[in-house]
Amino acid sequence: MSTKLNPNPLQEPGRSSRNIDPCIVVIFGATGDLTGRKLAPALYNLGREGMLPPNFACVGFARREKTHEQFRSELKQDIGSYSRTQPIDEGFWNKFQEQIFYHRSEFDDDQGYRALADFLRQLDNRYATRGNRLFYLSVQPKFFPIIVQKLKANGLIYDSKTEGKWSRVIVEKPFGHDFGSAAILQKELSKDLDESQTYRIDHYLGKETVQNILVFRFANSIFESLWNYKHIDHVQITVAEEIGIGTRGQFFEEEGLLRDILQNHMMQLLSLVAMEPPVSLSASAIRDEKVKVLQSIRPLSPNDFENTVIRGQYGPGFINGQPVNGYRKEADVDPKSSVETYVALRLFIDNWRWAGVPFYLRGGKRLPKRGTEIAVTFKDAPGVLFQQQGKKHDPNVLALRIQPDEGISMKINCKVPGPSSPIQPVKMDFRYGSYFGQSPPEAYERLIWDCIVGDSTLFARADEVAQSWQIYTPLLEYWASHPPKDLPNYASGSWGPAAANAMIEKDGRTWRIL
Amino acid sequence: MTIQQIVDPDHIESELLKIWEALAAEKKMRASLFNLIVFTRLSPRTDYIRSIVQKVVEKFPCRTLFVSQDGSAKHSFLKTAVSVVVPNLGESTVACDQIDIGVAGDNLEKVPFLLLPHILPDLPVYLLWAEDPSQPHPLFAPLSAIATRIIFDSESADHLLPFAEKLLEIHTKRNIDIADLNWARTEGWRDLIASTFDTEKRLAELKQISSLKLIYNARETEFFCHLKIQAMYLLAWLSSRLSWQFLKATKKLHFEFCPKIHATIESTHWENLGSGTVISVEIAAGGLTFEAARIPEQYHRVNIQISSSQTCELPYQFLLGQTATGQSLVKEITTKGTSTHYLAMLKELTRLGLGDLC
């Protein structure tokens, strides 16, 4: 067996996380919401904890006129509002901000890119960043191709085989609107960008608890041996949000919940729960296995569209005792909109491990509480012992709580003390907060850092995205030609439409209450 | 921390339970990732060791069993006390148990028996041995026997050579994970050097090294008096990583290595910087000069300047991290395995002819 040799004797593999290539991070859409809420706090926290390379600079690229000082001051304000660590470490910030710059240009202006290239060269000289570039496209997807094309044309994206320096591009979701548009977008990007340079971000994969799914499954032998159709009755994946669409009316009218949450985040969770053990922990090995899961999903049929896929839209109701509007009364929303804010559906994975095991997926806005969870329900024990008046015991349920209150719980049956021996389900609970105290890094911190070190494990590969769209595009087309007649069909603050309950109850099961 | 309750040894668990019941109203959650046994002799260093334990607990809640031996007591005694440690992190809901054992005289032999029933099962047992392991102590063998990892601090060693030999012996004989607080304290500098010399070209230049100068902070305190150790660690680490051959050393801490490398360790005095901390590193190698020095008043930042006869790169800064009390220290002593670099460095120390140098 060959052993990977460490070429640098000063570095100890697996121990130091500080040997990172110097680089410049360029954020497109630097004046946008995502930069302020997530990217700036992520870079600040990475820097503060010494996780960024010492030779580092950050350039914000946007269309508004602004000075470096104005940009820095706005970022500071955002960090003060949104960083997980407060208050701002003034000593650190004062030094860090000197490495932050602003560059104004239109996204399609060659002159702007030429000026950017010159500016980055100057920064290379000043900060010894060696020409390494990370471009973060925090812009609407329609700008992805033109930005990448201009970057390439101006020598800012190198050939992937260029030695000694690298260029990488992070693209935000949504990656396409359906299978066809995703394929066109991919074709456009791949003209100028190699797959190894493309980092399609799905921030769910940056969450510690999502990464823990692999550890939980493959570092604990007791669960993996039960992780199949012989022992598992069904799996429920829930992404519930208490909030409505807020100020994202226009976006949501175009996208809907299926595109916003289900096609990407929920399918990532499903892939991680259902995948086979990878041959190694390399990015390609893990992503190969995830793609196989998606390839094994039984295509949804027109019969499924009618019976096992439920779409919903919230009407008025109450959240935390306060009245809230229905979706159609939200800002920038068509008063007759038929866009879904809730989806529940059943999928089957037609492979050896999961034959016949239904996966119920449910995601929605304006549900009673925020919570993301994967619940694995095991088959009943043979019912010959401990029967109580003909009633079956509760099944064992293993729940992986992704957010909030991250943790893992296991429902088991237990004897109530006393002579009559009734059986009571009890919960064994592991809470991340209890064990690991401090707040974990934000997903964006982990993902930006991974991109700087060139690890694409937690980013979606082109074939993953395409495969996921392939599953849902027929459904989206069906929905487009069959507008629903009963929307809104659930009250804000409820657990969704009655039809979703009926769908799962028909299978003899019920949705979990989070 | 809740107020310490002095209890009879057989009431330790029941008293802890009472404290937890009282804390229930504050919604504090009892948590423990591992058992941490700490042994120290009562001295001015004890408070420092307690502060390290507090940092560990803040990052990783654990059950602490803190044993302090009073070597100056006139009478033999054994006192036990319990408390609950709440990390100083605002409104943290997590807290954990602490069991304190004060001991003197012939009661020492009872300590292992007293500890055993209070080890939480199925969790790792870390032993922080805050004394010199090269000096025989009746508790070391029984406590290390139940430990899954032993954390030392070479600062507590009277002499570095027997310390290094003893640790290598422990690691070889027991194949147990070991860590060293002083090694953790130099992590930032090792990262700095590794990340600076991270290309083939730079590494090739470093291999042509002709001189190395390390400057450390010679500010002595009540509990930090072996001040050269961190600088010695860095020297031995570089020497082991770059396969230098030791030739000779002088009492003034001048070292000669083959091929033609001259290394010196010098001291200066910075009042507010941790004692023994490395302040600067200078390397001359193949026409290249590398200078890295802490910035006064911003001690955890290092200014780096690289120049040659032809070029002078713009200086840049490296964030060392506040290793003395920070996260990297806690990680080093709890979650990482034994560093192979550390073991190689210890071996190198045994070759450096330390004699009475350290």
C-alpha cells in the first residue's frame, strides 16, 4: 500500500490548520445582503481566529460608487450586527480592515475587469499573495456566465493546470431553474471554468451537524449495521421555518419552496443519510456516492404528482400568538399567486440498501417552529411480548437534529417502575450545546476556508446538481400545467395542509411533531 | 464556580447532586466530555494550573478531579470538596463537576482509591501532571495507569534532558498519548515558519541555512523560571525537521550544527509578555534573510520581513494566537494525538548535549 508522503518536513499532517496558501478573495455583489450578513462576518471570524493566511486581501466588487473607507465602514457595521462573536475586536479589525478594498465596476464592463486585474497585481506585490484568487459570486445567477467569461478574458481565471497559483470560483444557489437551465448554465461556465475550479455552495453542507451525519454513520458500527431496509421502516426529513418569505417576495414568486429548499438542501441531507460508505474521505469519493443515491431515486410519476406530492401555501394565521398575513398578502407577491410555500412528498430509493423504504420529505414556511431534522424510524420489534391491550409499542426513532438545538436523540421503550410493567417510550438525548459549549463556526466560515484550501467535499458537483434537477423537473412542469385550485391550504402556524397528513397516514404512518 | 462544599469523601456524589438540584432553577446542564485528573503540589503555580483547567473546561466541559499535595504541612490530612464549574462565557447553560482533593503526608497513598469511584465510565481520562515526571512520585504510576492521555508541562521540569528522556520512555513503554503545554505554547511559531517556508523554492533556501537566532522573554515570575525551554523547543524542532547534525554547544547557548549552521539563543525582557515566550526568530539562509518579530504592544502579532541581496519583500504580519490561554492550547492538550514532530523534537533534545544548559 502506498503512503502519501508529506513533501514539507515543517508541516505535520492532521495537526496544523494554518498552512494555507496566500490569496485574495474577491466578492462580486459586495454591497448585497449576503455579503453583509454572512460573508463579511465569516471572513472576520476566520481572520480573528487566525484561520486566514497571513498574506491575504479581500476586494469587494460591485456596481455602486464607493470608497475603500466607506466599504470598510459598512462591513464593520454588518459585522457588528451579524457576527456570531460580539463585540467587534477593535484591535483586530483595525489591522484587518487595511487588507479590505473596494472596486467599482459593472459586471459586463471589460474596462472594469482590466482595472481589477491591475489592482489585484498591485495587491499581489503588496501582500505577497502569489496570484491566488478566490472569486465569490454573490450575485443573481443570470450574472454568473458573464462574470466568469470576463474574468477568464482578462486573465483572472487560470488554466486549472497552471502551476504555482490557482483561481477558484464560488457560485451561490440557485444553480439553474430546472434541468434545462442548469445544463445551459453549466455549459456556459464550463467554457471558462474547470470543474475543479467551480465551487457550488450549499450552505447546509457547511453546518457542523450535517457534516456529522457521515461521522455518525461511518464512525459508529452499531448504527450502520441497522442502516438498511431490513431494520428501517421509513425516514422523515423535515425543514420547517417559522418565518414567512419576508422581503423575498419577488424571489419566491420566481422560485417557490421546491427550488429554494427541497431540490438542494433537502436532497443533500437525503444523499448523506442514504449513501453507501465512500472508499475514502476524498471529495470525489464522497460525491460519487451521493450521486449514486440521486441516480437511484425512483422517478416521480404522474400518479405520484397527484397522490404522494403535496404542495401548499400558507394563509393567514398565528405565529407566537400574533396574527400574520397569508402568503398572497406578502410584499411583492401576486394576490392570486399559486407559488408553493410548502411541499411534502414521498420518495423511494431503488437500490439494495433501501428497497421499499419510503423517504418522506417535508419543507415549509410559516410552520409552528423552526427546525431541521432527519428522523429514522426503525421497524417494530416482533410483537409477541409486552403487548398492552393489543397496542403496539412506539417504534425506535433516531432523530438527527440539524438546527436549532443541534443534537441526536434516540427513542427507546422502557419499563415504568412498578409491578404492572407498562411500557413507556423515553428519549436518550445528545445535545451539541451541552458537550461542545461554544458556538460552532458558521457554515460560511467553513465553506470559504475549504475553498481557500481547495477542498470541494462540501460543495455540490455538477452531476449532483443535474441529477437533482432531473428528479424534480417533470414535477415542476406538471405543476406549471396544473395550477392548484385550493391554495392557500394551510394556516400560518399549523403543520401544513391536511392533504400532507392524509398522504402519510394512507401509508399507516404519521408526521413527527418537532 | 459554585461555592466549594467541603464534604466527606463518601458524600462526594450526593453533595454534587444537591448542588445540581439547586442549579436546576438556573437551567444549567451537567456535561462532561472526559475526565480530567490534575495533580500539582501546592505552590505559586497552583493558581496558574487552575486557570489552565478553567480554559479547558470552557472549551470542553469535563469532570475535573483536582489533586493538590501540600508538601509543607506539618500534619497528614485529606480534604475533599465539591463544586460545579460554570464557564465564564456569558449565559452558557453548560456546567460541570469539580472534585477537589487536598492531601498531605501519608494520606497520599489513599488518593488513587479515592479517585477511582468518581471516574465517569466510558469517557477518556486525561491526566494533567503538573510536576516534573523525571522526579519519582508515588502517585504518578497509579494515576497514569488509568489515564488515556497524559499532559505534562516542561516548565515544571528541573532539567530538560531528563524530562525529555522520561517522556520518550513513557511514550515507548506505554504507547500512551502525551502532550506538553510548552510545546503547545510554541505552536504559533511553528505554524509561522511552516507557512512561510511552504514552497519548494523557499524550503530549498531554508535548507541552506547558515545562522539562526532565537530571542525569548527572560521575564521571571514566581512560577515561570525555566525560561529558555520554548526557544530550545523551536531550535530542536527545526533541527529535527531539517536533519541537522549536532556538533557542539556552549553555556552561552551557542550551538554548532553540520553543515555549518550556527544557532544562538538570546534573551531580552518584555514586561507584559508571557515568560519564556519566543519574541523573535532570525534566519540567514542562502542569501536570504528572514526576520520575524513580535510587535510591541500587539504581542500576538508578528511582523515578518524577508529580504535578499537583490530584493526586499514588503513586510507582512502573522497572527500567532494567544496560545498561553487560548484555543490552540486547549486543543493540543485534549483533542489531538501525540505529535510526531514533538516526539522527534524530544529525541533531538536528547542529542543536543544539554548538560546543565537547561
